[in-house]
Amino acid sequence: MEYSPPPLFKQGASARAKVVFFSLIAIALLVVDSHMQSLAMIRQVVGTALYPVQMVALMPRDALYNVAGYFSSLAAVERDNKRLRLEQAANAQTLQRAQQLFSENAQLRKLLGTSEQLPVKSVMSEILYDARDVFTRKIILDRGARHDVVAGQPVIDDTGVVGQITRVFLFTSEATLLTDKDQAIPVQVVRNGLRSVAYGRGQSGVLDLKFMAANADIQKGDKLVTSGIDGVYPAGLSVATVIQVENKSGDAFARIVCQPSAGIDRNKQLLILLAQPKAEPRPPPVDAKDKKDRTGKTRLSDPVKMLPALPTQDPAATSKGITR
């Protein structure tokens, strides 16, 4: 009986021979595929069949990438959100500043137009702060004696009279508002020319027309302007508007309340009127001997000089009736 080893221990071709054999087969397949493109269909079928296996094999990697991307995206979103908040705050501050500058620019344009229309010289001023005395209505301005400001000069804005300079320092000055209880201003009703005096009421912020007869021709809505008879405020400046008129039969005077046209609660820039308009100087008396008027006739300031000289009589010729 012939002995044969078990199949496990049977030795076939050597490993080198197998490598060479399969290498030749692979080379042949590559050559055939490159020339005839005969394995394209097989490649597509194999790739389609192996795609689920590839996706399953790539799932751990993709999951790790997704987790890392999620946290990095979250950190980036938080940084962007913080940056946008800071930009929003800066833009809001810039916007508010721009709105304030726009409002101040408009106010300065109005004041410039007002100063050009006034017949007196004026200087621009800005409110620094309110006076510390709570029982008065006073403000501190950034113009003083160095800017030719003196006590008594009027202070106005683009809508009307604000008050009057009461104290002056070197670089600053104090202005008392019209609504102060110690202030009074001569006014005139635009509608009918009626003149009166408006008095401040204090912290209430309104004006009173005192000592007006109960039957005075004043109506609600009348505009009041400066009359100019006090020599301080130029005539025609807007002062206030009548908002309340009470005429009681038993009272001798009417109760008239006015709302000021100007106010420091709306504007920060004001105008200080430095001087009143100067009156035209009267021409000096003209000597009749060497001055003539525009018509060519002699102007005589003394009526006595205009009388003709009386003829004088010679005593020696009187008896002869000769007069010279």
C-alpha cells in the first residue's frame, strides 16, 4: 500500500513560482485593459459593490471630523457674535454722535442766519452748565470779558430771546433767563401793537403779563416781541406766545400767561448780542457864511442871523434926509 501525506502537508508550487505566475497574469490583464478597455464594466461593478463597505469603514473618521467641526464652528460663532456685539455698540455710539452733530450743525446754521439778520454784532456761545442755585433760572456760558461780553447784554437763540447777561468773568459769563422771577422784559403784541412788560415766574418756566386791564385786547395765541423801549433788547425779537387769558369781572387786571419762544432745553448754542445799534449822529450846525445845503441855498442854524441888517443913520446926514 502506497503512503501519501495528508493534504495539509502536501507541498505544491513554490511561493516564488506563485508570485511570478500571478504577476504575469496581472501584467497581462493591465495590458489587455489598457488596449481594449474590457475591464471597465467589471471595475464599475466591483466599485459599486464595495461602496457600502467603504462608507461603513469611513463612518468613524467622518464622525470624528464632524464632532471636531461642530466644536470649532461653535467657537467661531461665539467669537463672531462677540465681535458683532462690540461693533454694534460702537456703531450705535457713532450713530448717536452723528445725530447729535447733525442737530448741532442745523442749530449752528440757524444761529448763523439769525446773526446775519441782526443789526448788532454778536458772538457765538455754548452753555457749560446750569447755575447751582435751584431757586433761580441761570446758566453759565463759555464767553466772558475776554470776548467783549459785559453785563446787561441780551442772549438769544434762533427762535427768540433767552435772557440777559448778569455777571461776567474773564472766560465765562452768567446769563439769567427770562423765566427767572427777578427778570422783566418790555414786549409788544404783534397783532395790535399793544405794549406791556413780561415778568418771569421762576421754576414754572412761563411768563406773566402783569398789570394789564381786564378788557385789554389780548387773545390766546398772540405773538409777543421785544418793543425796544428799554434800550437793552433790539426791537422785533420773538419773546413768547400767549397761552392763557383769564378775564374776571371782579378783578381790575387780567391774568395772562405766556410760553417763551426760546429755551435752553432745546438748544446748547446761543448768541450774545454785544452792542445795540448806534443812532445816526446829528450833523453839526452849518455856518451860513461858507456852507450850503444840497439845493445850493445857504443853511443858517440861527434864525436871528437870517434877518436882514437894519440901515444905520448918520447923525450928520439926518438933517439932510440922507440915510445910508
